[in-house]
Amino acid sequence: MRKALIREIIVVICILAMGFQYIAHAQKINTGYIYFGDKSKYEYAVNNTNDSLDTVYPSYFDIDQYGNLKITETLDKDFIKNMHNKGIKVVPFISNHWDRSLGRKALSNRYNLVNQIAEAIEKYDLDGVNIDIENVTDVDKESYTDFVKRLSENISGDKEISVAVAANPNGWTRGWHGSYDYEKLAIYSDYIFLMAYDESYIGGPEGPVASISFVEKSIKELLKHVDNDKVILGIPFYGRYWKVGASYGGNGSSLKSIEETVKKYPSDVVFDEESKSVKATVYKDDETYIYWYENEQSIIEKLRLVQKYDLKGSGSWSLGQENKEIWNYYSMWLDGEYLVDIYNHWARNSIYSMIDNEIMNGISSMYFAPNNNLTRAQAAVILTRLLGIDDEYITSNSFNDVSIDYWAYNEIELAKKYGLINGKEKNKFYPDAPITREEISAMLSRLIKDNYSDYNMEFSDVNDKMWSYNYINKMRNMNILNGYEEGMFYPNRNLTRAEMATIVDRILKYNIEYKK
């Protein structure tokens, strides 16, 4: 049996010995298959990943007609050495490439095959093996499980074993999906790689390769049998396409190739909100093609599930097919940092507090726009969420410049109803205008209970003749809005989204009571 528990204890001891600096940099692990191209392409594919990888699964191990191990021509000792120098594990995958006959040959020859794999791992200084035997069936379940068990008994304890399993959102126990005894495979391996893709497939109907519901259902089904910290979520770096009117389609294409096609030909590209995948209709050579594929936004949506279910990490099929731009931020996304414009921002913690408390959102899945001006409409929305009235529906029409189909109509009307806002002039609210520091002081003062003592301000640009004097005084006294080092408050200065996040975060931390 593998000494996994002992290794885990050693790792914990090492982490404690290294102190908090190591823990601060710890992250979900990131893995990737390398399959396409000759060995000269392997290192290029890894170098594009911006130091985001922990483990690679190169195509070094095949199966011959007798079920024996066949070393591929792509095995490269220099590549292995270079990866180790980068701190990246090299764990080749052994595959039958969907050939059922070869898969069964391998399983029937598993006693010899296990020894051959163990010898190759030691000979070439590899870090383990990833098992990717597909398209055998439920009748092969016991021999498949025994194969993995024997590997665990014969491979050195400092080497890793992982098993790639099919996405199985429906919990099927027959056919290909029935070949996996998930619980036992998890016992005998270090982790399970969930191939959460091929929802649509070659020869099948048009649709996404990995819709968000398909992926999430597959995760939930697997977690019925396997602990979450032993699951790697597989991400597709490819898409599929169908020619409209053809009887057969679904051929695969790399993300890089699809993006080049979409740019070259007239195309209608939409992000499908239901599936959280990209759909492109491409008009090429008097024919119409439908492409379903992934982009940065859809990959983020899948990586959110790694955080939601606290999985071990992510993996990809396969490196080299992606647009390399995703690696600029991939490690951040994998660790739950989805907003690329706040990573080093001074208000980062407050912004995430707003998102966690569902008070403010980003302007997209990737951007928060922290330095953009906060609009008066956005301020109204935030106030109603703070007060907990944002789910109340209202039919009044207080402002001529806020129509019923305006995105924040309901929240603006609610804020007016509860006395939080006024218009800037008769019957006008100016929803898209930036809000100033004195205006937000007034709105928040109307929201917050009057439980403070008078405080004589010393801002050189604020005096008791101003309409906003009492509001600013209240916010300053409660330490919600402060001035600047030069003794100024700048009441007419526009408020940014980051500043609003910080202000509201203070209100939440101080447990301030609201009027209602």
C-alpha cells in the first residue's frame, strides 16, 4: 500500500517549518496534458504558461498490441530535466487512445505492465504515472481497479499516481462510465482527474463542450464517492464545430485555431449565459458553421467551481491548444482571484468583501473597474442592498430621467421611497452622473441612525453654510468618510468604486445600525 498518510504528515511538518510565507503562496495545483506535436513543441507549450504549472502529463507511454508498455518517440530526457529545474513534476500518461481492444489487452497484461511502468519511471527519473485508459466498460471494472491497486503497491511512495475518469453527471454504472470504481480508485491513487468535457462530441448534436451545469453535476456526482481534495477538474482547451445543414459534425479544434477563424471570417460571437460557454456563428466560403468553445470568461466560470467545492486544483486537455494570454492570470483565477484589475489594488480586500456580501459586483467576470467613478444609480443600488430592501418591487415613477426599463429603476425608486436619495433638480435624478463625496455623505447619513456626538470639523473646504455640512460632519465623526492629509475633504470630488467599497466595508465592520 502507498504511504500517502505519512507523506501528508511530512508535508504538513515542512509547511509549519517554513512558516507563514510558504502558506501565503500555497495554491490549488495546476496540471496539464501535452499530446499534440513532436517533442520540440513540449517545452514551448510549458514556457507559454507563465510559471503556472505544477505537473505536466506528457504523451510518453503507449500500449502495444500485446498490452505491454511502449515508450513513445516524444520522451525527452532534457525536457524532464528542464521541468525538474522549474519545479514541475513530469508524470506521463498511459493511454489506449480510445481503443477498447488495446485497453483490455493492457488490463489483462497488468502484472507485466505494472512492472514495466515502474521500471520506466525509475529509469527516466519521472514523477509517477497518469492512467488514461478509456472506452473499456463495466465488465472491466475489477481488472481496471486491480491495475491501479498494483501500481500503488509497486511504485515508489514519493511518486504519484493519478487516474483520469469520464464526466458522469447522470451517475451511469454501465458502459464506459461503469469501468470506474471511483471510491477504490481514489484509495489507490493520489488524485482523480475529472475529464469534465465532451458533453458534445464528434458525430453528436451541436452544443457546448462543457456547459457549466454539465461540469457542476459531474463534480457533484464524483464527490459522492471521492473526497474533494482528491479531485482535479479538467478544463477543455479545445472546442467543436458543426456545418449547418450537414448530417455529421462535432470535429474538434483548438481554442487558438477557433479564435483565428473567428477573426478571419465574418462571425457572430456570443457568450451563452445559460451554458457559460462561447458560441460563434461563422460565415465561411458560402457555408455557415457553428462553433462552441471556451474563452477567458468561460474558463473563469469553471475555475469558480474549484473554489466552490474546494477541489485539489485544475488540469487541462491539452497544453498548446489555448490562447497563451490566459496564462497571464490563470494562477490568480485558480486561487479565487477572478478580477484582474484589483490584484495589487489598495482596496482589494474591501472590494472582495463587497463581492462576498453581494453588495457590489464587478462590471464583468474579469473586471471591477475600481478607479471608475461611482454613478448615482450604482450608489442607489448599494444603499438598497445595505438596507436589505433590494428584493422589494415598486411601481412609482419619481424621476423623468429614470424609465421603467432602466437597469436600476427599482432600486432608485426604493431609495427614494425610503428617503435615502433626492433628485438633483425637479423630477430628475441623473442616474449616470458620477456621485460626489458630499452627495454620498448625505445618502449614507440618511441610511445610518443618528447615534453620534457633534464633532467640530477642521476641513478648510467645508463650512456650516454648506447644504452638506451636517452630513459630512456625521460621516467624519463616525470615521466612515475621512479627509485628506492636507486638511481638505474635497466635497465636490467624484467618488470611485474602490472608495465606495472601502466606505461600505467600514460600515459593515462597525456593525452600524440603519434606519428603516
